[in-house]
Amino acid sequence: MFLPVLLLTAAMAQQAQNPSPMVEHTRTHPRLTQAEPAGRREPLALGTLFIPQKLIKKKTLPLLVFFHGGKWVPEVVAAKNGHIASIAIQIGSGSGVYARQFEGNAKFEELLAEAEQKSGLKFKQVTIGGWSAGNGAVREILKSADSYARVQRVLMIDGIHASYVNGKPGPLESEIVADNLQIFLKLARDAMTGRKQAIITHSEIFPGTFVSTTETADYLVAQLGLKRKPVLKWGPMGSQQLSEVEKGKFLLVGFAGNSAPDHVDQLHSLADYLKWFH
């Protein structure tokens, strides 16, 4: 009589993590309208440089280098912003794909040099940003001392992940392999003292097989000796903000939502997040 129970228990234990719902209907999820804004485009060895039409005669410009989420979103945002050029880099799926492009070399410096040479521009302020898997590139770029010095502002949108020490989450607080988070701690501390500017956002999505953006955010906040401030208000793209931490020029913002549309909300909020920088 115990055999069916044992078999059922074993089957349940072997089940994979259920994916986050791909759709939900509790609120609207407005989106940017895909477009090809007027301007100058320069294909690069990696990505495309876009200069909005009204800025093509400028000699110096701020630059946004953005990873993942499609090629058109950074261009639409740059045109909407009206003051920046952009480089959109879409490589593939998974943070490892992005990390390998910038791991242990001067690829980012080469990218900026190529963009300046082809456009005739000088970039007076460099912002790097990544959504989801794109944060793998951001992490590796910041590990390079030369690249770290060149970047003034960093935007990490719902994509700072890590591994679990035992390969799976714990029953309560999980143990995190924190090696890949150390560079973000350095960045946060420099932003807290005003040497850099950094914004981190996260959702409530729980992947199960690797550390969620909520857990990495909690780790960073604890290591920095900071505390979350509870918040309940509307955010960009109809999102719902639940918390924030701010000190100096460091800002960490938590949003509600554990579905794919909630994740994409944050990508389409790029223009609003750029306005949050000091």
C-alpha cells in the first residue's frame, strides 16, 4: 500500500521547476512602438552606432551602450531622449553569450574606438546598460580596469544573476556563489560616494535553477549595509514599484511581478530609467 505513495513522491521530486507564467491579465502592459527613427547608423564589428537626426552635426555626445532586448529599443529611446547616441548590441540568448564577448580582453575599448573613428565623434559620457542576459556583458566590462574608468553610468535592468552554492535554492535563505557579484559591490560603493552612477532594477521572478534578481539585490543591499525602503506606487510602463534603496548616486528599485510581461515591462522602461540618473 505504500508503493504508490513512494512512487508519487519520487516523481514529484524529479519534476523540473515550473516556468514563470508567459501571460497574465491583472493589469495592462504598455509597450514602446517599434520604429526606425531618423538618424545616422554606423555598423560596427559588434552592434550598430545610432546618432539621432538632430544630433548628427554634433562633435561630442553622451553615449548609451545597451545589451540585449533587440536592436530597435535603444534607438527609439535615444531618439526620444534627444541628447544621446546609442550602440545596440544583440548577440543571442543567455548571459554567458554576452560575457564571453568581453571576457578578459579590451573588446569594449576597441568598440568605443571603432565607433568614434567611424563617426568622427568623441563620447564625453559613457553609459552602459543591460537587460536580462545582457548584464553578462556589463559584468565583464566592469571587471576591466580601463573599461571601468571609461564608464560613468551603469544601468542593470532585471538581470543580475548568480549560482547557488549547492546548485539549488535553500528552504529559506539560499547560499549564493558571490564571485560574480563582487564587481557590482565595487560599483555600488563608488556610486554611493559619487564617483560613479548606478541603477539596479529587479522583478520578483524566481527561476529556481539559478539565483533570482531579487536574491542578488538582497545580497548587495546586505553587503552594503543598506536597508530597503518599502514603496507602493506606479512605475514606468504600468509597473508597480515595491521598494527602493538610495544612497549617493546608487539606486536599487524593486518591482512586483513574476511573469514574462513583467520582465519585458522593465526593458520598455529604459527611457524612464535613464531619466533617474543624477
